[in-house]
Amino acid sequence: MKAPVRVAVTGAAGQISYSLLFRIASGDMLGKDQPVILQLLEITPALEALKGVIMELEDCAFPLVAGISGTDDANVAFKDADYALLVGARPRGPGMERKDLLEANAAIFSAQGKAINDNASKDIKVLVVGNPANTNALIAQRNAPDINPRQFTAMTRLDHNRGMAQLATKLGKTVNDIKKMTIWGNHSSTQYPDLHHCEVDGKVAVDQVEQDWYEGTYIPEVQQRGAAIIKARGASSAASAANAAVDHMRSWALGTAEGDWVSMGIYSDGSYGIQEGLIYSYPCTCKDGDWTIVQGLEVNDFSRARMQATEQELAEERDAVSHLLP
Ligand SMILES: NC(=O)c1ccc[n+]([C@@H]2O[C@H](COP(=O)([O-])OP(=O)(O)OC[C@H]3O[C@@H](n4cnc5c(N)ncnc54)[C@H](O)[C@@H]3O)[C@@H](O)[C@H]2O)c1
Ligand SMILES: O=C(O)C[C@H](O)C(=O)O
């Protein structure tokens, strides 16, 4: 057995966490040989509910759980943390865009960025799930000057998974037949699901679908899937969001499959002409606990316009929270 690692999860009494924590504890995220210590953060009024979640985690008797703590103090929750999943934030309701949450949620991520900086392992891997995820990740990253910006990521894996599932349905395939899905940009309705490099049965995906369907149905449906779920369920996605968080961290920690890649919101180094320093979703491969942007993909005019539109939105979100970016 390996030595236990410390996994901090915020919003631990919320609906995503009610699925996520049990997946982490069962070894789905970091492997069946990796014990975990769960360090759970909630706001003070939710501590009683968190107590109930912890009781249920205990009652699962997960062999990989080496400890569980719950607190309303971010300095305690992030102490020596090796991984942090920042889920705690207000979700949107019907008719809202995710960026409408910026004001309500931004302050959470500046405080948590500072607490991570002061308390966590310097090698911590941070995934921001709370919306608007990319810009919240940017806020946390900028408030953690002692930690490599590469360690702060935002979740676009749910969009990536949605993109694969919808393409598989269209072509009468399964997701196992699909490789190299790419989501560029923001986890928002400007995101760009790109089928020019995606492969179905080893052949380019965009050549296997009608351009009208790609442009008029597929792209908007992937972009608007979160809103469609809110409309249908009366609450935002939870189990599928938790599943994507597990996928994101597992890929980052344990690596991506040979000949495939994943989508991650990461600190832009200027690749593909995107402004440096934005948290932008790129196609990435992962190895030895580190990510690399897939380079050299050809970008046509159709893609370039969409990649720039989502970049533009991220730049506007960044400018709207400039008071929180030291
Ligand atoms: N990136 C994605 O793909 C994706 C997918 C689904 C949901 N989300 C987002 O994830 C967030 C959480 O969604 P949910 O459905 O679990 O919401 P929820 O309201 O059920 O749970 C959020 C929890 O966070 C807690 N919280 C609030 N402020 C906190 C703070 N400062 N510290 C710690 N905990 C805090 C709340 O008390 C609550 O228990 C939302 O912002 C939602 O929009 C993102
Ligand atoms: O759409 C939302 O607000 C929730 C989440 O970001 C999603 O994509 O399901």
C-alpha cells in the first residue's frame, strides 16, 4: 500500500460532493492502491449536514480511507493537501449564464487561493469545479503566488465527455470508438467542441457528420447541455459533474492513454495564439502527474473564430474581477 495522500474537497455537503466523495473514497480517482485522507470544507451553517455526509462515508467502511475531517476553516481544510477539488460555490438557476455567478462566487476563490498558498503542499493539484470555473481558477491561482500556476486547473472534462457521448449517439457508436475529443476555451456557452482532430474508428470525425449538423446542432447542444439539464432536472448536473471531476484528476495524476488526449482548463502559455495567463481549455496529454498541451494541430478559419470568441469571453471575465487579481 502507498502512503495516504490528503484530498481537500470544498462544498462537501453539496449535491456534487454527495456523489464525488464516495467515488474518491472508493479509489476511482487516484487508484485502488492509493489511500486517501479526506479534508472537507463547508460554510458554518452547513456543518451539521456535512456531519451527516461524514457519517455516511464512515458507514461505507471504504478500505482506502485513512482519515476524514470536516471544518469551516479553509486553513485547516487545505493543510498539507496534495489535491484540492474546489466545488463549493453557488450554482446557477434557469435563465442564468455561468458568468452571472462571478460576483457571488469570486470572493470564495480569492480566499481559498490564499489559504492554499499558505497551507497546502507546494505540489498540490487543484481542480476548480465551482462556476464560472475558468475564471474562479484564475482568481485562486493569482492569489497563490508561491504555487506554480500549472497546478491550478478548471473543469471542462464534463463538456469533453458530453461531446463524446453526443457524437457517439449520432454515429451509432460508443464512446470507446472515439479518441482525441477537444474542448477549447471557457466552460460556458462560448466553448468550442472541435471535431477536426477528433477520431471515430481512427477516421476524422468532422468528415463523418454533415457540416449543418456540426454547426447547427452539435456545437450548440454541447455548449448548452448544462442549461438543458437544469431545465429538465430543476437543479444543475451533479453525478455527471462529479464523474468528470474524478476523470480529470485521474488523468492528471495517473496519465492519459497512448494515442488519446483529454480537455483541461489550464494556465495558457500562449499556445495557439491564446493570451498567456488565461485559464483556457486545451487538448492535453498527461504523464507522471504533469500535463502537456497537444501542439501542432492545424487550426482552420472556422475553428480560429470560435477559439478567439471563447478567449475574448475569458478576457472579459478576467477584467471584471481585476480587483481580485493581485
Ligand atoms: N465545471 C463544471 O463542469 C460544473 C458542473 C456542474 C456544476 N458546477 C458548479 O459546481 C458548483 C457546485 O454545485 P453543486 O450542485 O454541488 O451546488 P450545491 O449548492 O449543491 O453545493 C455547493 C456547496 O458549497 C458550499 N459552499 C458555499 N460557499 C462555500 C465556501 N466558501 N467554502 C466551502 N463550501 C462552500 C455550500 O454550502 C453548498 O453545500 C456550482 O458553482 C456549479 O455551478 C460546475
Ligand atoms: O450548467 C451549469 O450551470 C452547471 C454545470 O456547469 C454544467 O455544465 O452542467
